[in-house]
Amino acid sequence: MRATFTQKVILCMVAGFLAACLIQWGKVFVEGADDALNKGYKHTSPAISLTAKP
């Protein structure tokens, strides 16, 4: 049985959707891992304090 044009279009749409989901999951995974590793690290200069008033 040969796939019709409509079946090929639907198959490509499903494949594209799954690829987009995989890419988005990867982005979320990397951001979460970065947050987990660097959660407590904040780079602030000791000379500059936003809360201290002169």
C-alpha cells in the first residue's frame, strides 16, 4: 500500500511536532540543570550594595 499525499502531509506534521517538542524539552532541561547548579551563586561586588544607604 502506498501512502497518499495527505498521509505524507500528516506524517510530516506529526514528525515536526515531535521534533519541536524534543527541542523545547531540551531547552527546559538545560535551563533547569543550570538553575540547579548555580542556584546559590550570585555574582555581586562587595563594593556595590543596593540595600545599603549612605
